[in-house]
Amino acid sequence: MGGGKWDTGIYGSARASRRSSGIDDFDYTVKVRSGKASKVNEVLDAKKMVNPDSSRYPFPLRESRDSEEHPLSVPVAIFFDVTGSMGQIPRVLQEKLPKLMDVIIDKAGLSDPQVLVGAVGDATCDRYPFQVGQFESDNSFDEQLRQIILEGGGGGQTFESYALAYHFAAHHTATDAYEKRGKKGYFFTMGDEAPWPKVTVEEMSEVFGISAKEDETIESLLAIAQEKWNIFHLFAVDGSFPDDKRIHNRWRTLFGERFIMIKDSSLVCEVIAGIIHMMENAYDADRVVRDIGLSGKTATVVKNALVPLSNSTSLVVRAVAEGVALTNNRARKRGVSRI
Amino acid sequence: MTTALEVISEKITTAKRFADVFGEIRSDDVAQNLRKLRKQYVYMVKFIHPDHVSKEEKMLANRVFANFVGLYEQAKDALENDSYEIPILPSNAQGMSAAAQDSVIASSSRKYVVKSTAWAEGDFSDIHLGKTEDGIPVFVKIAADPTMNQYLEHEVLMYMSMDTSSKKNVVQYIPKLVDSMFVDLGGNRQIRVNVFTYQEDYVSLTKIREIYPNGLDPRDAAWIWRRVLGQTITAKMLGVVHGAMVPDHTLVHPITHDPLYIGWAHTVLSFKDTHAHLTTCIDRWKNWYPKEVFDHKVPTHKTDLYMAGKTMLYLLGGDVVHNHFPKTVPQQMQRIVQRCVEVNSSKRPESGYEVLQQFTDVIYKLWGKTYRPLVMPR
């Protein structure tokens, strides 16, 4: 995966031609609703993942790899809740993807982002609790976004299976950014509900097609996933549970300052771009909002979402070194092992 | 917060090559190269020209801009003479004088001079001694490679999360985290660096045991283990499980007997509702970890106590794997340690504080309150 190049023009024209042919941007959802399709689209099926090298990786996975065209890949994964009131998010993402890419490349300075999109539902009752695309450097992820089934309907359950996304991040991703350069990717989940506390053995088998001996808690999945990902949860304040302190606190305990509240979820792309820009350059919220080119009310909403992150320990001061203290690595005798 | 001016100022003062400031310019066409340089020059001037910055930054901008113009002229010459790739002399000779063998790590706001050779090897970092600009001694943990950055990041996170309010009496035994940075290595690689205050003359239990290869006199091990228990209690008071209570991570002062508690990079929060597991174990201390850790159970205060018990066996020169003590160790002492290293965590004592009290009673009965300086040959 990961060839090609993001092209704003192609994106726009593909969309225009769908419009003119009367095809919905989310025509796969239309097909599922009308009974013409009944399964998760193959390209998004986590069970169809493969393990490229079982001597290195325990599970099947999605890969974000460098290529000649993209030598410094940095993965960006975005998972959203496709149930209930959050169903409009993919449409927003789709509309604003070009801008998101522009900001990540031009402002944040990541030359080769690779974007993966995915969706989570509720594994305890939804038919399509987990859908996951590929890491793409070009328009293909827009295409996969279109194949995602929007469960719509329902809503109001208070719990969603976000932990499936963290299971994916922890066990089913391999990235050159991390393996070659120790560089963490960016991983976003977005929704308006609370997370189920764990992924059960049954869910692992049903969703990922793997057999495990024991359930995994969301905390331990996050601990593992955070080794190679900067993970954020974006909470839609305009969703079903704007004031539910219990839900907010649950997320805040898990994520601290990386729990980001967004007042207007249609600004999710701006917030994601802002977070990446801020993390990459350790800039404050004012500078970031200005760099994205926002003004007025939009700027205020995005800035408010980003403020808790600025001045936090997540932002790491950049430094330079002179001398050999950082480079005269000796053969190391010591080390740590994964448990 | 760092401004563009500060970033560029930093770039100029630390540049080793023209490309560090103006970017790579490599074509064979000199005129095109000069145009490219000019373009980058014009672009950067927008951020640093004294007319384009805030009032507060005017002074800095005057200085930076003058240096920048000088560097631009040099770069122009270099392009014309095909010497653009040749290293330039660092322009920051002013300020701190770093000895030839020292290294300098500088962010936009702070600067550290550190020894180029490591003082100690950690499990995922090298530890270098150094000083701040004000001459305050620090130790600097430098991730061994970028994949180890995560541990230093976690350490910072734990320092921020530990509930230190109103706990001055225990916090004083933990080195203060003074800074954390990403140092650019080039090639889009960054190394994480954490800086802590350094106190001289403290020695790790590993060092001590190396000097006493057959184990310590139980009377020496006794006061040292009281400090180890103190570390488990400190962790509990701060709302965390230390998670790596191994001999490297407890330091003591041989004369004052004060402890220094380090190694908080494996720590997990133990607040209600968190169920974080330990995800890594330190290879050379594998025997210190209780079964529950490998069984992916949530670690508790009792996990720390188990590891503290193993450390005592090690100090006394016992068999750490099978929990056998040398015969010279008094039975009462053995019994207390033995309870800590029970495989079944429910059989271990509930609290380190309770163990400390019992243990203190036992050693006072055995030997009274006598002070024994620890002999540490230099």
C-alpha cells in the first residue's frame, strides 16, 4: 500500500462525476440498506488482513511502508463511530479530506502522510462493529471511506466498541515510521459515547479472526498501542451525550489531555490537522489556528478544542545537539522485552 | 511557546551546514541554485526581519537578522565556489564554554552541556552527567535509539500524573524532572531526552552488591531494605505502582542513608478504574517479576512488594529464583521477606508500611538502633 499521491483535483472531479451520475457518495451504504449487499465490503474487512511475516508479527495486519515516492511515511488513522447521531461524520471527513491533507503536508511538515480510515460500532449489537481501510498516500482512502457502511439508525446506546480500534492499533499495524525511525503515527477515534471496557476473546475471533486466551482491557490495549501511536479521542459535544460527566470522565481518565472535546463535529478535519500540526511543531493553539487559515467562529471552536493540548506534556520541545553524546552508541548489553 | 523567530535563530546558531538553514540545494546549474537560495532567504526574512516581529522580539530579531544576512552572503559564495556542502563553523562560540569532549543539547529556551561519554547504561537509555546553564548538576537520559523514545515519554507522563500535592516528604527522594525534549538527528529521526536533577554520592543497590559479591552483612542489608520498602510506600502514596522495583532503581547515600528513588519509566497508575498492565520487563531482572505480571494481571502494590522482596534476597546474597537465604540471615528477618515473595499475591502482606513496621521492630530487637556507615571503596 501507500503508492500514488494525493491529488485535490482528482478528488474533486471524482466527486463531481458521482454527483452528475446521481450516485451517492456513500453508495455502498445505500446498497446495504436496499439489500443489494449484506457484508462489510472486502477492502474493509479486518478478517481479510494478512500477516506479511509471522516471524516478526504475531497477527495479521495493515502496513504503512515507505516507498521511493514516499520515503518518510507517517501513518494517520482515523476511526469514527458510524452509529446514531455520528453518522454524518464520514460525510464531513469526505468533504474536507483535501484540506486535511494540505495542512498536514504544508503546515505540519509531514511530507508523506498515509491515511487509513475505519469505523467502529457496538460489537455487542451491531452487524458491522469494525471496518478498516488501508494506509493510503493518495485518493484511494477517499474511495474506501465511500465503502464504509453507515449503520445509522439506532443510537443512544451510550457504549461503543472503540477498544476494537485500539486492538487494531496495538496488534494489527506495522509502520516503517516507527520501525525505521521510531516515529509515532497519529491515531484518532471519534464519537459521542463511552467505550466498552474490553475486547473479549469472542470479539477478537469474530472481528479479527484470531484466537486468544483472554480478554484484553482497553487500558492495556492503549498502553501497547501508544508505544507506536499518538492516540487521541475526539468527543463530539454536539452528539447524543453532550453533558454526561460520567462519559467525559471515563475518556479523560484514559486519555488525559488527549481527550479532545469538539463543540461542532463538522470541524473534525480542522481539529485533526491542528493536533498534528501542534504535535509536530510544538506551537500554541493561536499559531496553529492561524496557520490552518481559520477565522471567526470556526477558529474559536477549533482553538478551544486544541487549548488543553497546548502547554501539555504531549507537546515536546524541539532541540538540537552538538557533539557526540547522542550518536556514539555502543553495543548495548541491556534491554527490555515485551510481556 | 516557541516563535518562528526563535526557531530560526536556533537554526542559525546551531547550523553545521548551510543546508541546515537554507535546505538542500544540489543541482548543477549555479544560477538556478542561487535563485533557490534567494527564494529561501526571502521566505525566512518574513519571519525574522525586525519590522515583521512583535515589540518584545525586536531586540532578538536585530541580532538574528544580522547573523542571517551574514550567513546568506557566505552561502552565496559557497554556491558559487561549489563548497555549499562543506561544514560551516558554529557561530555560537559565545556563551557557555563546552570542553572539547563535551556535547551541547539546546532547545529554544534552555541549554545543557553534557559529557559525551555515558555515565551509566540504562535499560533503554544512556545516562550522561551534565550541567544546566546555571551550573546546576543534572543527569540526562538519552534514548538508546528512536524506538526507545516511548519509555522516556511514558516516564514524563508518569511524573506528571503522580499525585505529588502535599507529599513533599516523599517527593524529596525522587529526582526532579527538569526538562524533556526531542533532539533532531536528521533524516527525520528524533531522540527523546529527559533531564533530571542530579545529586552526588548516591549509589545504586546494584553497585553496592557488586562490591559485596557474596552478599551484604544482614545489618547493612537491613537499613537498605527499609529504604526499598520506602520506595514501595512512596509509589503507593503517589497513586502508582512503580512496576520495576529492581536494584538499579533504588539508590542510597552510604553515609546519610538517604534514599533516591528512580526508574519511573515502567510505572503504571493505580488509581481506581485504571487497569493498565505492565507491557515490558527488564531482561536482566526477569527473575524479579512475579507471575501475575506475565499472566497479564493488573499490577498492584503487592507486585512492588514482591520485587522489593527479591531485591532483599539479592542484597543478602541469597538465591533469588528459589528464595533461599544464606544461613547467616536471622530467621525472623527471613520470614518477613519470604511473605513478600509469595507467588500467590493474596498471601503477600497488604501494605509496605505494615511490612516496614514489622521489619523495623525485628531489627531493633536483634541489633538495637545502631548506625553503620556503608563502606564503599572508591
